[in-house]
Amino acid sequence: MLKKLMNSLATGLVALTFAAAVHAQTATPPARPQVVLLATGGTIAGAGATAANSASYQAAKVPVDKLIAGVPELAQVAQVRGEQVFQIASESFTNEHLLTLGKRVAALAKQPDVDGIVITHGTDTLEETAYFLNLTVHTDKPVVVVGSMRPSTAISADGALNLLNAVTTAAAKDSRGKGVLVVMNDEIHTGRDVSKSVNIKTEAFRSPWGPLGMVVEGKTYWFRAPVKRHTTGSEFDIEQIGALPAVSIAYGSGNADDTAYRAFAAKGAKAIIHAGTGNGSVAAPVVPALRELRAQGVQIVRSARVTAGGFVLRNAEQPDDQYDWVVSHDLNPQKARILTMVALARGADSKALQRMFMEY
Ligand code: DAS
């Protein structure tokens, strides 16, 4: 009797093991996250004449499907589909490019079959686009901007790993809700803080207050999270922005005069960002012109030309309250231009503009 029972137990065990094995074989693997890659050009799509050309090459040559095909490892991380939004070097980005790209990102982010978005972009103005999207696209899905310092044709090109790390970050659930991110050289930066600080090394992008995290061998590691308002917490909405006003940047230096400021205003600038020496200082010969332009309705924003981390304090170098000028806090001139444009597009006056510089 006992023997009979043992035999039927053994038979059942074998059948169970076999069924489990079959199930494991035929079980559908967990669905991979769906990531859309929006290609805009830049060095990551660049090509040089020889493998030794790491700095002289043509940007914006390789199409999006070849970018994806060039990194087969992407398929292990996510289901990636590509769109060629532009094919340009990013120094030629215009406000219209920003609006077109931003509206496409916002539309894709609403789609249930999109889990994350990666944007390949030239490095020259990558920081401006990343901040613009951080301010205006209302989604908590990961949006990751990535570029490269060397063309794919160069020895030790950095684009392929940057792209794999960007897709990894866009596919990672723990990237959600952190605003628009920039992934370069294994680091994850907030689009707000990061800027291209070196123009010849792969370690080119730096955030004065440090990166948020890293990507190492297909995994994201986080050390901090943004505290400034962004994406779903922003009062700016790409879908409500029709056009961006002209805002220009004038560079401060020794022997300064007011020519550039007056010329920008004559051309219709609604605001001028002063890229001041030190902590946003204004040379004496320039002050009268800025006061005159302010009186004519042009907003004046004092920023700083320093590259490793500026901090412009209100009423420190200039009587901003008396002159009704705005200070950019820790935003560099090119970021200050982006914020000022979206703020003026919403009709901000100088008081609202100053609030926005402290909150975003
Ligand atoms: N000209 C640069 C640009 O397109 C190339 C690059 O570094 O991406 O921004």
C-alpha cells in the first residue's frame, strides 16, 4: 500500500517539475519598457573622416535608425523606437526648434504606450533645451537628454555608452518624477543645473551643485533629487506657449560699454540678460543705459559669467530694488534666458520674474 502511495507521489512530482519547466520555457518574458528616441542631430550623430578625428568631424549626419542599430544592447533594456525630429548642430537651435521639440515630447508623454523619452542632441545648447523642457513639459515620466563629445567614428567614442545609459535611465522606474535629466559620461544630472563646462573632454558636463546620480552597468544609482519646481510642478505649460519672446544675452568684461544692450533693445529684445563679471557686477558706463531700457519696459536680469557656479545676490552689487532689476540667483546666463522667455510668455512682471528665479 505504502509502496503504491510512494510511486504515485513520485510520478506526481515528476509531472509537476516537467510542467514548471515547460512553463518557464514558454512564459512570456516581462514586457520591456517602451522608450521613444527623438533625434535632433549633434555630435552623437556625427561622423569624422578617420578614427583619429575625435574633435574635427561633421555633426548631424547619422539618422536615428542607424543610431539605434549602432547599439544593439538597447534592446535588452527597452523597446526603443525612433523619430528624426531635426538633423542639426545644436548651436543652430532656434526658439521655434525648442517649441516644436517640447510639444512633441509633451504629446508622446501622454501616450500610455510610452514609458520614457530620450532626446539625442548636440552638446552646445543641450543644457538650454533640457532646462526648457524641465520648465514646460508636464509629465513625471523620465525625459532624458543625451549627447556625445566624440563622433561615433572616433576611437573611444562616447556616444554609444551615453545612449545606452540614457535609455537605461529613461526605462528605470526610479527616474520618474525627477524632472528632465541629462545623462553624459556615466552621470545623471538635472536639466536645471547642468551645463557644458569643458568643450574638448568627454567629462564635459558639470552641475555646480553636483550630479543627481550615476548609471553603472545598466543600473541607475541616485544620491540626491531636485528641490526646485519642474515638469508637473511647474506653472509653465508648453501646450499654452505659442511663441517665445526675444531675450538676449550681453557679456560683461573690462572696458565695457552699452553698445550691445542698446542694440538688442533696438532689435526688439523684451529682456536682456547681463552676463556680468563676478557676481553679476555692472560696469559704471553701462548702468545708465540699463536704467533707461528698464524705464522703456525692457526687463534687466543680472546673471554672472563665471562658469563653475554663479550666485547673484539681490541688492549686493547694484541697488536692484531701486532700479527694478532682477537677479538670476544661481542660474547662468543661458539658463536665465530660457526662464525669462517662458516667464515673459506668461506675462510676468519684474516681481513675478524674480519669484520665478528663486523657485525654478
Ligand atoms: N556642434 C555641436 C552641437 O551640435 C556638436 C556637438 O558637440 O554635439 O552641439
